[in-house]
Amino acid sequence: MTIKVGDKLPEAKFRVMTAEGPQVKTTDDIFKGKKVALFAVPGAYTGTCHKMHLPSIFLNAYAIKNKGVDTIAIVSVNDAFVMNAWKRDTDQRDEATFLADGNADFTKAIGMELDASGNGLGIRSKRYSMLVEDGVVKKFNLEPAPGKVEVSGGDTLLGQL
């Protein structure tokens, strides 16, 4: 299944770092009853993700939240420890929730897996953004190439709100 506008997100589990260590958060924990701007990246600290995609999100974070978004979430096929370090290094104003999809369970469930094993990266997520309201996809922006941020950035999603 490839996710599309109008679809309900499938049940999945993420790992989120807390003061007590990694904790499991379900799709219901993240999305139920909320308006969420979800941004997916192929990998933490990778060139395009780190230098282009995340800055586009954080430059627009206040404006996105001012449009009624409850949560900005960033998901990647990385473990909770890497995602926590990436949050520490990039999210200076604590504006986003970083979701670790370490086994790509969520990514595969929505049909957004990317085989980057040719570059030594294994299975990753395609780059996209989506607006999710109460677990239902309302906007979906799939980047045609993983090395670009032309339709999946914070500025595009802000313009759709």
C-alpha cells in the first residue's frame, strides 16, 4: 500500500527518547485528535536532510504552529539514540518531536521505503511531508528524488495550511 490523501495512518510504533531512555509511542499517541505536520527524511545527519530539509522545517516552525498545527514531527529510519542526538544538534527551540522508525515498520506500512543499500544505507524512508489530522492524511508531498527538497520542505507545507 502506498499512502495517499484521505487514508488513515496504519498502526505502528515509534521510539522517542525521554529522560528515562527510549519509550514506545504509537501512531495514536502521536496523531489521534491532533493536527500534525509530519516530515520524513532518509537519514539523520545525511547531507540533504541535515543541511536543507531540517532548516526548511525550523525556519517555518512558528508559522506552521500559528496555522493550528499541534505537533511538528520528524521521522527517519534511525534508532532513538541517533534521533535524540540529531534533535539536540538541530532543534534549538524544541519545536519538533523526533520519531525513530528504526526497523522501518511505519515506513514500510505506508509504502514509503527506499532501498539505499547501493550507497551502504540499507532500507530508508523516501523524503516527504504530510499534514495529518486525527490520523488521516490531508496533504501529502512526495519528493521525486531523495537528494532534493523541492516539494517536501517546511515552506511547501506551510503554504498548504
